[in-house]
Amino acid sequence: MGLLPMGADILPPSDDRVFKLILTSPEAKQALMNLITSIIGRTVLDVVLLPNELAPGDTKEKAERFDVNCKIDDGSQVNLEMQASYMVEDLDGQHKNLKGKSVYYLTDLHSSQPAKGLRRYDRSARSHQITFCSYTIFPHLPDYVNSFSLRHDTTGEILSDAISLTFIELSKLDDVVKKPVSDMTDLDKWSVFFQYASDLEHREIVNKVIESEEVFQVAGELLMSISQNERERAIFRSRRKFQTDMQSDLATAEDNGERRGRIAIARKLLKRNRPVDEIVEDTGLTYEEVEDLRKEN
């Protein structure tokens, strides 16, 4: 039934790679449909996975790399992202970098629709950007799900429902995880699964979630298979070590001069042959600055 052994070491589905491997598996189609349904509030009857890279508009640009990019039965485009580790942020705690990334992905997704055959802009497909995050972005908002759209600043009148942006903060599940599983919504269950599947202290409630519906049983079986794969475990350990090292370097950067620290991190990433756009995202440097460093190397 996909239940997780009580003492087993399970990889966290809140890791973006594990998250993607689960939801893009052919066996997970019904699970993906259920997850999207629980977020957009409309029953999804079909879903088709799309390439996770959009072609760049300029030959000098890098392609955007999505986690789970798909199209649902009414033609709407949906991109699901998992943000497990802290991005480089401003010191004011407003998480402008992550918010900016999500907006950028949403607008890129929406504008990627083929112009051929699109006679009216009001008939373009809807685009949904859904960002799961393991840390708190909106401490002043009590709900763990927060959605945004184009509205009038004063009246709240919707300008267009063509695009929507939803943040799901997995750090705000303290009350949700205490509910009986029978009282949880499907999104509650998915959020508990993503956040707590690797946590031994919450293994019992996660297994109750898995038992509750077939889609969660499939997700549990896929997670077990991924967790038992030695190659995936090695990749996870390597990525986690790198993220820990980078966070340590960023903390040191604050002490030694933020800009110099970010440049040092960018040089390290270039030596690892990381794509320029990822280095820009991780360090907060501009594309031109990273390109100059790449030429120096």
C-alpha cells in the first residue's frame, strides 16, 4: 500500500528533485491530477507533462528550467515548483527574490504560448504558478495557502483571471498535522506528505494519509522506490552538502563583505560547471557579472 516503514530512512519529498521524480513518474498521473485539483479548485480530468525547459527568447539567454510543467484538460498551463532551501534574500526578510522568481516563472509560462492561431488575447490559456516552500514567506498571513491574481488596488475588482500565483508554505502545518486524517482536505494531505514523510516523529500520521486514498498510496510507493535507490541517495547527499556549504559561505559573506562573498560563491559554482542562470539565482549577482567571472575563469 505504499506505507513507509516506521524506522526507515526516507528521502524528503520537499527536496525539489525528489518532488519532481514523484510527480513526473508515469504512475503518478492520477496523483498529479488530484494535487492540481486540490489547489485550483476545479476537477482536473486530464494532465499532460510538458518539457521542463522553455526555449530562451535570445541566443545568449539560458532556458528556464521548471520542476513540474504540465497542461490540464481545459488547456490551462500549470507549473509546480518546490523551494526547499533558502534562496539568496534581501536582509529585510521580505523574500523578494523568491517572490520575484515565482512571478518571473509565471509570466514566462504565460507568454510561452504559441502566438500562431491566437486571434484574441482574452482567449489565451490560463497559467498557474504553484510554489511549495519549506520556509515561511508571509509571516503576517495565518493561512499556509495564499493565492494572488491581478486585482484593482482599492476595490479588489479582478482585471484578469488569466494568471494566478499560489504559495503553499509547508512551514505552517503545525495545526494541520494535528487534525484527524478524515478532517483533512486533499491539499492538507499532500502538504503533510511533502513536509513530514521523511520525519520519523510524524511517520504514523503520514502513513494514515497514505492509507486514505489510492493516489497517496502511489506517491508513497514511488517515494519508497526513490529512497531505496542508491544513486538517488548519493545525489541527495551531494546536493544537501552543497546547499549546506553554500549557506555557510553566505553566512561568512555577511561577515566578510556580502558582495565579495557572493563573487567567491559564483566562482565556486562556475568551477562546478553550474549554468549561469542558476548562479544568478543562487547568488543575486547579475547575468553580466557572472558572465564576466566565467570569462575570467
